[in-house]
Amino acid sequence: MTQYMLSVHHGDEVPLSDEEMQQSFKDTEALNSQMEESGVWVFAGGLHAPSTATVVRVKDGAVVTTDGPYAETKEQLGGFWVIEAADLDAAIDWAAKATAACRLPVEVRPFQEEPGA
């Protein structure tokens, strides 16, 4: 089985009303339970706003930190699931359920296989 990251992307403003957001939380929790029961769940997490990010670099041997997200883009990573699925089609099926639950776009990407695995 391959591990896939299902990542949720959105801008600074999530285009949901408070009521829609609360229902999204409930639907996402139900999806999490469904993933756990089916055995595909590895782990998941939601992230704070991109404005809370700290970028760490090493420049000329010194550690340099800057506030804010690394990528200068309109959309940022807001949360994710890591699942194990038989193939890309199965991962896409879970992503379809995820995007319906959280009401935001979900990107599907496989993890690289470890050498010798």
C-alpha cells in the first residue's frame, strides 16, 4: 500500500459562513472516523493560519528565521490527511469525500518510496 497526502488548500479568508464551517467540522470528523474504521487512516492535522508560520534557513552558517509563510501565494496549506491506499484511484476516492466534507480543494500526492522498500 502506498501512503498519500491529501492536503487542503485555502486562502487567508475561508469562503464559508460560521454555520457552514461548523457543519464542515462535523462532516470532517465523520470522515476521519470512516477513514479510521476502513484502515486507511495514518494521521491528520489542521494548521493555524499562514501568518503564524516561521521560515527557517541557514545562510553563511547562521540560522535565519523570518515570519510568515515560505510561499508567496494566494493559497496555502490549511490541513492534511495521510492515508494508505491501494492505488491513486482509491486515494482520489478518499479525496473526493474529503473535499465534500471540508468544502475546500484537496490535492492528492503520493509519498516517495523509501530506498530498498
